[in-house]
Amino acid sequence: MGGMIKAVFFDMDGTLLSHASGGVPASAASALEQLRARGTLVFAATGRHMLELERLPVGHLQFDGYVASNGQICLDACGKLLYSRPMGRAAAEGLVDLFQRREVPVLLVELEDMYINFVDDAVRAAQRAISTPLPEVKGYTGGEIYQAIIFRDRDTVRELTASLPECRISGWNPYAFDVVPEKGGKAEGIARMLAHYGIRREESMAFGDGENDIDMLRYVGTAVAMGNAEMEVKRQADYVTADIDADGVRRALVFFGLLS
């Protein structure tokens, strides 16, 4: 199986970036380097915007491309835009309305910007959990919306987004939920990347740990869940590896014969 894999997609938080240690495990960093040296393409597949990746301690990792903002924005290694999918008009208008009502904290993600309507304790706690500074507070710029994050519990977010057409939510914190287009998500971004690089679906592998990784793990040829992954994520995987801080990434790559 190892010889068949030409592209590996890695989630960031909880997969490559440990919030327990505040960095990327050395074994994971060297594994990515060795994969690329062997000619395997290595991609980041993250809910994060590129602006956030620039601020995280992951700058030493080299990727062949980025499936960012949960697959809504895909870039090559040099940052050239390969594919982007904004929210549909009605969903975007609904999110902007929610943003402007200021009843709950709503963060809007544009192609080259991200900002929030206001910050409260839920925002502070969620951002702290992912080692990330608070987003900039400002008004809606009028730009196209690619993703939103609503900082409330799941039931509240479900209620707030129930009337928005063609979008779905996925959580990365008990009080933080990504809102993405129904047909978007990491799997869609990966499909576009594979097409761009001429790689077949069965030649792809992905690593993840959170709810927003489920569609990606279902899509790729070989799915790996981290030992620290949520139970539902582990159920989607072909293989459950060790915890991020117990060399989980390297162990899985060795198991599948991509590294020795």
C-alpha cells in the first residue's frame, strides 16, 4: 500500500500542531521532510486561514500546497490560488446579518482577511485552546465570505444557522463552530488538489483528529485518525495511530510503509 500513496494531507491542530507542547513534535516534522525527500507530495488540510498559519509555530514545515479554510481556499506551495469557493449568496447574506446583529460572536473569513464582530469569554477560551491570538474586531468589509466561525454551543449555532441555505457546521471546540458551504469542506478542496496534480483519489492519504476532518477521511484512499482523535473520527479511519505527542504521525507512516 505504501508505494501507492502519492499525496498525504495533514490536518494542523491536534494532528501536526500539539497544543499540549505548543509546537510540532520533532518526529512529525522530520517525517514530513523525509516524505517530501522520497517524492511524496505533502499538503496541509486545515480549517485555518493562511493568515493564522503564518502566526503559528509551523513555519519550519514545508508543504507542496494548502487546503485552507476547510477546503474553501486552495493554494500551491508558493501561495498561488488554485481554487476557491465562497459561500452562496443567500448564506453569506444571512451570516453578514448575524454578524451585524452582534447577538453572538461571529468571525468572517474572506480570501485575504478575517475578523470578528466582538470578543467575549467564549472567544477567548476557544482561541486560547488553539494557541491563537484574538481575531481583529472590525465591521463587515463587503468582501466575499468563504467561511464563518460562530462562538456558541452546538444547539445555539444549529438554531442560528438552520435557516441558512446550503451550508453546514462542524465544531472544533464545544463553543466554536465553522460554517462552510454544504458542498464545500476539506474533501472538496482535496479533490481539487488531486485533480490539479494529476493524482488519483486512491493514491491519497489523510491524517486528522477533529469533526471537520470526517469528510476528508471518508474521501481519501487511506484514512488515519490520531490517537487523540474524537471517537466519531476514529470510526471513519482505516488506521488509528498513537497520540500526536507519542509520535503518532511517524508511526502511521511507518505502518503503511511510506517511511522506514
